[in-house]
Amino acid sequence: MKPKLSFPTSLASAVVLLCAAGFTSTVSAQGADSARQEKMRADLQKRFTAADTNADGRLSRDEAKRGMPRIYRNFDAIDAEKTGSVSLEQIAAFAEKQGGRR
């Protein structure tokens, strides 16, 4: 004969199951966000490399204008040190900062 669970035991079991389900969906969402962010980084790297016509690891204003128009439009904000060129790291930091403002 199957033992009958008391109300507190059933409630505790339900809470454990709900918590486990919530944790699983949180982990799945984080995994999806992580995969999305990785794809975005890879796409940025690909576009940056294509725009960096002299392969010096930095984009000049002209390279940005020709290959990455959004970077060109925000060039002065990205080039905070006013070096006349921007690195992939500066672009990524700017994009992350802008993403947090939305």
C-alpha cells in the first residue's frame, strides 16, 4: 500500500519542485544570453577585422566610415582618449555601456 503524504510533506515537495524548475529556467535563460553575447562578440570581431584594412588592430575614422558606419557616427565618444583610432576593446566597452542605458 502506498503511504499517504501529509499536507506539510506534500507542500514541501511542491516547493522543492517549483524551486528546481525556476533554477532550471534561470540557468537556461543565462545559457541563451551567454550564447547570444558570444555570437554578438564574434560578429563584432568579424566586422572589425573586415573594416581594419591596414590590419593594425585599430580603426581610424576613415576605416570606421567605410566599414562600420555606427562606429563612425559615435567615433568621438568611443575614442575618449582622442588618439584618432579605436580598438575592438574600446568599441565593445562602448557598446556594453550603451546597452546598459536602454
